[in-house]
Amino acid sequence: MSEDAVRSAVTDDVPQSGPESPAPGPDSALLEAAGISKSFGAVQALADGSLELRRAEVHALVGENGAGKSTLIKVLSGVTRADGGEVRVDGRPVRLDSPSAARRLGLGTVFQELSLLPWMTVAENLLIDQLPRGRAGLVRRRSLPSEAEKVLAHFGIETIDPREIPERLSLAERQVVEIVRALHRRPRILFLDEATASLPKHQVDWLFETIDRERSAGCCVVFTSHRWKEVEQIADRITVFRNGRKVATRPSLNESEAVTLMTGRRVGEIYPPRPRAQPDAPALLEVEDLHADGVDGVSFSLRRGEVLGIGGLAGQGQRELFLSLYGVRRPGGGKITVGGREQRIRRPADAIRAHIGIALVPEDRKGEGLLLPLPIRDNLTLPILRRLSTGGLVRRADERKLVEGLMDQLQIGGGRRPTEAVETLSGGNQQKVLVGRWLLAESEILLFYDVTRGVDVATKHDLYELIASLAAEGRGILLYSSDTDEIAHLCERVLVMREGRVARQLTGAEVDTEKIVAASVMEEVAANG
Amino acid sequence: MSAEVQAPAPQRSWLARRSATQRTLAYSFVVVALLLAVGVILKPGILSGSSLRIIAELASFVGFVGVGQTLVFLLGGIDFSVVWVLNAAAILVVAQAAGHNSNLPVALVLTLGVGVVVGLANGIGVAYFSISPIVMTVGTNGIIQGLALGLSKGLTCSSCGAHPAPALTSALQGRIGGVPGVVLVWVGVILLISLLLSASTLGRRIYATGVNPAASYLAGVGVKPVTVSVYVISGLFAAIAGIMLVTFGGGASLGLGDPYLLESIAAAVIGGVSVLGGRGHYLGTVAGCLALIILVTILNAEQIPQYAREIVYGGVIIFIVLLYGREKRVT
Amino acid sequence: MASRAVDRRGWWNYFAAQQATLLLAVIILIVTVLAYLGFYAAQFHHLPNSFAWDSTITNALPLVFVGVGQGIVVLTRGLDLSVSGTMDLTNGLAATHMHASLASMLGWTLIVLGVGAAIGLVNGLLVTVGRLQPIVVTIGTMSILQGAAAAILPEPGGSIPQAYTNVLGNTGSPVGLVFVALIIIAWLVLRRRPLGFALYAIGNDPQAAAANGLNVARARIAAYVLSGILAAAAGLFLAAGSSGGDATGGDSYLLASFAAVVLGGVSFRGGRGSMVGVVCGAGVLTVLVNVLFYAKVNSFYESFYQGLFLVGAVLLGLGVTAFTSRGRRGGAR
């Protein structure tokens, strides 16, 4: 069934604005948030978060990663306590000091990080706060699955078994359960934080139908997404966030206006000139027919001085590709040649030491990258301790010289000593520590996996320049980003991945955002149709 | 432009620039100083040579076991098997030497070997089979307990009642410059472990693994070998503690090691070592050992009965961790 | 929209996924009991009589109760080291204060259980409001409780009224089974109360539980209170079984309670397992002593086999869990 058919079917079924839904007007503000602020350590995530929500609207919250959208949603869900600011619901000031307080006010949320209980059944997850009770107030455990089945069916989901545990569901299925759980609580305002990120196309359609229906019933749906098309498709109003502040609320925006508002710059201005490799530059990394869990026969070669983009929709095997090149996932087959020598990479330590060195800069800076409470120095030299030690003892003087040199070169720390904890640095500086680590390791092949996530524009700019200069120094860079624009502006060659394979290679003039998106999306449409 | 406000570094106080480890280390030594001050007020004799000597010696026994507990804590684990490794070591070193110096080298090697083997088993179970440290070490504790009791027939074997080899006793209980050999060994151990934690590559890897194993693995740290080596060190030092204790008491006895599980944990905790991993230092545990023994000395001097000592003991542990061992508030 | 039929599998599959470790606990119990029967029959040429059964069950009672309490705390990712101290204290209280009148026996039973609840409340408050690590808190309270027990009963002694022993520690009638049935029923009821769901949810993921609007602090405190009450009850069973008090009598039950939890298939990472399994685990540990006795294993080697059994059971449990929790889609994360 085509996308249009689905949508028309929905509009036929459901009246867009029935008589029962109150007319939206300036007086009918359901929720007003003003001047919300929140800091995490040295990082101010939200400086002046404001938002005004009305009944029966779909309100898109847009902004770059790190602009403060998620923090605002967490504050409004009672998960995070704000440092300052005021929230009014129905005109009355409210205190949102716990998730249940938010719930009582009719605020429901689907969080970006999944909050399902992994070893309790889907039914238990769905009904945890309204368990069916029988005699003596005891929960009727036996009727949980059928109750849950009814709930799922009510929202049009018939493909998920309520007796299953989330551990054994796919990411998309878990996301659907999460959404149904929030909907089942009948919220007056529903926050969806990047709810479509892990959903395939047909489930995004399902979600939008559902949102439509909720809107008609008078519910306000707040929606964040990094896919602009989705925002355009469904939002009644759009609020733009930048650097922890609300910039504007508009009934509609076109994409370039939005980008200007979101970044404060024009598109393209923040990118350095595209780095180019010498045409006859030798290959640093050659991958032949690589197989791994989620990677299905990928081949490519990365030349010295080249920034090679890995594109495609999220979850098409990019992460698995990066992890298997770095030895986190064992490849199921294929050949990896590093600087002309075939290498077996079974663990990250192998990759780091593989001939000319492979390094991974992960997306999740806090979970997979840095050791936050430890000194900047320890974070920088962890991979090269072997080189920096004699008889198992670290040569402190040598280490100090290296670390101080690097901190100067990358301008890390603003006067901090190498012995101070990494967590005292700002997000951008933390990111530099993560990249700087591999400069010390003299890794020639750098795998950048979505490193600009949650980074402010100024630091993004610094990172782009760093990537360009690393390439200019002759390193080879493999770059994946959830922001296709970045790939388009930094890479001279892009491999678009789909279902674990390289679906298309774009080079030279073909490398632009539209074409990359087209290559990843159009084939998806073709495959579905 | 940047929303991420960078706190201006130069204005931060000296204390604020210290790491959490350094701060709690400072607090734990303040606790020792305060307890010592209380001791001097209640019993001026506490600063006499003989009193200090006995405090240091008693603290050293906790300190040897505390080496392992500290390192295991730094990884976010725990080692319950120290009790019977200690007991088994005490029995083995006495029974194997049977009071003769000529048997001592073999006895020592065997005894330390037992500690290493148990530690190895613990480490492999925890690192390679992902068995919870509590379960694994409770299990090996039982195994080693059964073996020790069974092979020594409940400490009734012919050589079990022997005195420790004279050379061992004279080396560890003899004094050099008024300081017992056991205490000198402890000073050496303190230097060694401090060097390990502060200056060695293994120390760096231990802290990194304790803070975040996933991130450490991605930075090339062999998380599993590091875990195994830490449990091996723990087993080794529990065995060393057993050897030290037999020379102090003049022989092996059942229940010799029983108090040391609780005390080693208490010492590490008072020293600011976090049971969640990644924070703390052996020097803190050393302060914790001294604090505990000074506390006991004061309670003894005040002729407070045994039961009240246990109550004060528990109360002090909770009081101290309430002062500086609380977790950060979530959100 | 492409509709994919639900991959429906038999109830067995779901049961296995969630309850594999419980099943394993039951199997281990059956095997242990069979081994016991075998060795017993080989020696006496007949099966154990009802006295042997009743005394085995009565012997198991303290461990059953303290194990279930420990299991509930472990379910919430906690740990209660103070259970041994609680047993010491309650055992001492009963032995020194209880007289052979119904009022005294009933009154002191309630007082002792109340003391257990109060201990649990202190532990729970220190862990939640005090934001301290469970292991540190309960080591502190364990020391305090052991001291208090020694103050009440400096030397083994005191006495338990015969009537009380007849009810709680009777080896001549299957009254022990009634208590086992009671605790299993109590657990099944708790499991069907919102608190029961909250205990599991916390163990699954405390932050997700809070985001779902559950009162995490209250449920964690409740877990420690239950553990305190059950440890107090275990102390009473211990006193009744030995018809006298010993202020160190509970000490050996600390590690044993962990063992019962592990053998019962409750995950030390929290959120998985059943207290029915813990009852089985306590049964296994008790019957194992009989097996070793009738297998003529020197009693000195008892803990060796128990430890071996423990590690073996954990490895088996891990293997079974890894096998049954493999997803249809495999490697979703």
C-alpha cells in the first residue's frame, strides 16, 4: 500500500477537527513553560527553555543535537528537575518533581533512551501502572496478556506478542511498545522524543496515523525528529531551539529557514573546504567482502588523505561495520588489509596496534568514550600506555610532555591541568579529548561514528576543521553521521548502506545531501512498493 | 556563541580541583587524626612506643587483606573468599613446615600458590563467565573451606597444632629499630601498592575498567585480564595475611580469619574506596585500617565490653560513610 | 501496511524464557532429593521414614525464611548482610524473654518480628534516603546487631518453651511443611500485589521504573523491611529448633542465604527469579547435607561440596539463560 493511500484512508476515517475538539486559540494554552534552565556539571544543557502548547495540535520541537530539546522534555516529564523556570498547566503553576507528578497532570512521554523493563513481559510493561485487579485486590496475572493484547489491538498493533519479553524484541518493536504504553495512559500532552529514529517506514506511517487520531481527540502531541520531512508532514506548529534557548515558534517553516534558525548560520558556512585526497594516494585500509552480524559483504578501500562517508538511513549496518573493523564484533568472513598488510582484528587492542593503527571515535561520548571521573591525562594516554611505560611503570615526564603538547595543540581545557577530571570539561572539549587520544596513538585510520551528536555548533565547526586537517595530514577517515549534511560536506566519496550492504557509491559531483538521501530513501520506497 | 559555559578554571578552589579520590583520601586521614586526638585525651598512653607498635601491627593484618579488597572494589567487585584463603594459608604454612625451618620455603610457596589459584579461579569466573563476584567468591570460599577442613581433618592433623617455623616467627615478630617485621613488610606493601595504583600501567587500567569497562575496552584495555589479575592479587594478599597472622598468634586456629572480611571491607570503605568501582586508593584503606584499630584500642582502654565495641564499630562505619561516602543524587 | 503474523509459540517457550532458572532450581532439588533417597536406601534398605522427612524440613526452615528475605532484596539489586545479625538478635531475644504462656509466646513472636521490621526500615532508609551502598550499610548494621545480641545473651543459653518448639520446630509432625506452604503462598500473594511488580521493575532498571511512575524508594525500603521480618522469623525457627539461644547462631546463615538465592535462580543483577526457587535452593542446601552424610563424606568436606555445587549451579543457570533468551532476531543490541 502506498504512503498516500494510507494517509487518505486515515483522513477519511477521522475528522480532522470535530465539533468536540475545542478550537485552538491564544487563550487555550494547555501548557506554558518559561525560562527553564538546567546544567549538568560544567555543561548548561538548557538556558532559557520556553514552550507554549495548545490542545489538539502537533507541535514539533526542532533544533540541533544538544540544543536542549531532550532536556526540556525530561524536565516536563518530571524525570529531570530544572534549576529554574516556571511551568503552568491550564494556567496554574505546577511542580514537576517526579514522573508520577507529570503523569497526574496528563503529561506522557516516550523517551529517546528506551525505558522498557527488559525481563518483564510486554504485557507487564504496558500495564505496570494499571494492572488488572481481581479478588482481594490481587493482580490477575493470567489475564495480563489478553488485556495487553486488547490495548495493542486498540492502537492497531497486532504483530507483537504481549507474552514476549523486550529482550527478545527488535529495536523497532520495543519502540512501538513504548509508544503504545504512553498512549494507553491517555495523556493530554504526549511527548515523543525521536520516536521515529528506530522505526521502519511502515511503522512511521502507523505512528503518524495514530498521532492524527490523538490530535483529533484533543490531545497535544509534541514531536522531535531529525528528519525534516516528518516535521513538515505532521506539525501544526514548530518551535526552534538553539543552544538551550527557544529561538522561535512558527506555524510553518521551510527547511532552509529552519536551518538558519537552528544553527544561526547559513548552511554550508560552518563547513570547511572539502578535503581531497591525491588521486594516486595509496590505500590505507582495504576491506574485501566483510561479513559480520548486520554486515553483509561490504568491500571498499580507503585512501591516504581521504574522508570516506558511510551514508544511509539509521540502522542499516553502519554501526556493525565500524565495530567489526575495530574488532568489537568478530567478522564472520572477509579480508581486512591495513597499510598493505592483511590483519586479523579480534579485539580493539588489535585494531589500535594493527600496523598503522585503526582508531574508533564512538558516538556515545559518555557511555563508550570517556572515563569521566578520571584525569584528562589518563583518558588521553590509555591506549598508548604500553608505549609510554618501562617495566610496567608509566614514564611520567614523557607522558606529561605529550599530554601538555596535545592539550595546547587542540586547545583543550582552558587552563586546566592534565590531572583534572575530564568531567569538568565542556562537551566540546570532552569530544576533543576523545579525538586527541588517537592523535597521541598516531593512528592513521580513524573511524568517526556520529561524533557530532550532542555537540554545539561552535564545537561542530572545530571538529569539521579537525577532520579536514587530519585528512590533509595524510590520515584516512571513515565517517558516519546521522546528519547527512555533514557527510555531504566533508566527504569526496560516499558509500550508501542499506540492509548491511553498500547499495550505492557516490563520487565527486554526486556527493550532495539530496542525492545521498535519495539513494538511501528511494530504494527503500522501491523495496516497499 | 557556545551554549556550553566553560567554568573558568583558575578560580576554582584547591579542593575543587582535586579528584574525588584525593578528596576522600584527605578526609580519611582527618578521621585517623581525630580518632588519635580522642585517644590521646582519653588515654595519653596511646602514643607510647609499645601502644603504637601494637596498633601498627594489628592494622597491618587488616591492611594485607585490605590490599585485595581495595583493588577488587576499584573494579566494582567484592571478594568474600578472603576469609578461608586466609584460614587455609594459616593452616597450610604451619602444617607444611611442621615447625621446621627446612620445610619453610616449600610451605611458603605452596601457601602463596593457594592464594593465587583461588584468585585465578575467582577472576576467571567473574571475567570470562560473568558470574557475579559475590556468588563466585562465596562459592570458592566454601570450596577452600571444605578442602582446608577436610585435608587437615578439622585442624586435628598431627602437624596442624605445630608452631610456625621459628625462622618465620623471628623474621616477622622480631624487631628492627623497634619496629616489628610484620609492620616493615606492611610498609613495603603500602609503597608497592601505591606505586601500582599511582604509577603503573596496570593501575591506570584498573581505574579505567572500574569507571567504565565498555569505554576501557574500546580504548584497548584488556578488561578481562585486568580483572583476573586483580582477583589474583586479592587471593595472594589474603594468603600473605594468613602467614602473618600465624606468627602473631603462635599457630593456626579455626576462625582466625573470620573477622577480616568485615574489617577489610570496613577499612576500604572508611578510606573512601567506592564499592561501585573507579574511586579510591590503597592509602585510604591504610587510613581506614589505622582508624579501625585506634577505635578498638580506645574502646579497649575504656574497658568497654566486647558487645558494645561491635555496636560502636558498626555505628562508626555508618556514620563515616554518611559523612563522605554518599552517592550523587540521580538527575 | 505489511502485516506480519505474530510469531506465536507455545506457553512453554515463554515460561522457559522467564522462568528457566526457577525450573532449574526445581530440577536440582529433585535430583538432590533422589540422591538422598538413593544413599539412604543403600544404607538402610528402606526409604526415609516420616521422622527423617519432618526433621529435614524443620532444619530447612531458618534458611528458607532468611533466604527468601535475602532473595527479595537481591531482586531489587540490593544486598542484606545484616540478616545474620538480625537472626542472632532475635534468636537471643526469644531465648531470654519467652515464657511458657500463650501470651508471652505470641507477644514475643510479634515483638521479635517487629524488631526485624524496624531493622529493615533502618537499612532501607539508609540505602534510599541516605544514598549509601547496601553492602556498606548492612555491614554496619550487622556489626551493631551482633553486638546487641551478645549483650542480651553473652553465652549460649536461655530456653525456649517446649510448646513453642512443638509449633515451630516440631520434628514429629509435618508442621514444617505448613510453614513452607505459608511462605510460598505469601510470596505468590506479594507477587500479585503492585509492590511485587515494583520489586521486579526496580531490579530490571531502577531509572525506567521511576520513569514509569513507580515509587522506587518506597519499594526498596519495603524490600529491606521484608528481609528484616523474614530474618527475624528465621531467628525464631532457629531458636525453636535448638530449644535454646546462641548469639552467634545466625552467623553461618549469611553466606548460606546467598547460596540459597543463587541456587534458587535469582539473578544477582536483579529483576529476575522467583522466591519459590529460593525455597527450593534452601531445600537443596539442607538435603545436600543429608546426602553427604549418607554418602559417608567426611563432614569436614561439606562446604567443599556446597561451594562446588554453588559454582556449578551458577554456570548451569548462566548456560540455560543464555540459551533461552536468544532472540528470534538475534543480537538486537
